[in-house]
Amino acid sequence: MASKNTAASEKTKPLTFTHYASIVGGWLVPGLGHLFLKKHGRAGIIFVVINFLFFFGIFGLDGRLYSTEPGNPISAFAALGQKGVGSPYFIIKIISMMKNDTNNSPQSYYEIESQQAFAAGDPASPYYEYGITFTVSAGLLNLLLLFDIYDIAKGKKK
Amino acid sequence: MKFSHFELMIIFALSISAIIAIITKEGTREQFRYFLIFFASLIGIAIVIAWLMYPFPSSH
């Protein structure tokens, strides 16, 4: 038993600052964590795929960004899923907040539409639900990749 | 741009398969093999389920 524990502790490495930075970086920018751990190929694929899923869901399929809505507890899970994608979520959120600035109130229906189309999506679009699925999936996959970064950092995986 | 349900399903399956292959397997060759198997499984299972649901009446 003792020899088994010793063997297991020999296989896993203690986490250093770089490893913690990889995990946080991997959340903030998809692929950055793997880049820190010198997994360049994986980092490139992750960056392209996760960002593609998220931005295609928002701009290509008219999906929306979720935030926790009062009276709709399920929205908290969707919001958490989307926040898993890291900085792309917050970039879109900040830009949409700047566009919806109350000092810059819309003068016409078209201005309201252009403001809402950015982060609130277009519920009338036939692709609206697909867009939400793509963006939430991007976030959840990025969260899943954090476990992969942890395993690589600990030496459990190459 | 207009997309069919099937086209969107292929795009989604490609993306999911790429990430799952990276997470679960080690080595480029093994990852690529798993990517193909996972992608084919996602599309194949979706087609089988759609075919099984075909006799059921739709609400439209």
C-alpha cells in the first residue's frame, strides 16, 4: 500500500505558479493554457475551435448572451456555461453595454434593432436556439479543457 | 447566410469531436483516429434517431 502511494506521488508533479497561470489563462483565452504548457498544436486547435463556436453562435446564428435573470433560475446555468469561454464573453458583454448606453438612447426602431442584435440575439431568427447551443457549448468545452490543463500540469497526461 | 439543420449539425459535430479527441487521447495519430470515430458516431446516431422518429406525426 505504502509503495503504491509512493509510486503515485512520484508520477504527479506539484503545481507551480506557471501551472496556476496556465489554468487561469486557459479560461481567459481559449488555448492559452496549453500554450503555456508548450502544447502548441493543441493550443492552436483549441483557440480556433472554441472561438469559432462562440463567435459563430453570436454573429452567424443570432444567438444571445445569457446573464442571470430574476425569475428564471435556469438562466444562471446558461450564463455560467457561456462565461466558461472567458474573455470573448466579457468583450461582447462590454461592447453591448457600451452600445446600450442610456445617454445614447435609440431614435428609431432600426437603432433599437441594431443595438439588440449584438448581445441580445434575434429571437425571431430561425437560428436563434442553435446560436445559444453553440455559445454555451463553447463555454462548457473550455471549462472541460481546464481539467486537461490540470492533468498535463500534474504530469498525469503528456 | 442560410443553413440547414444537417449543415449546422455537421459543423457542431466537427467542433465537438476535435475538442473531445484532444482531451481523451494522446498522440496525433490516435487523436485523429478518435476524432473520425467520434464524428462519425455523432452523425450516424443522429441519422438513426431521425429515421426512428420518422413515422411519428409532426405537430405542423
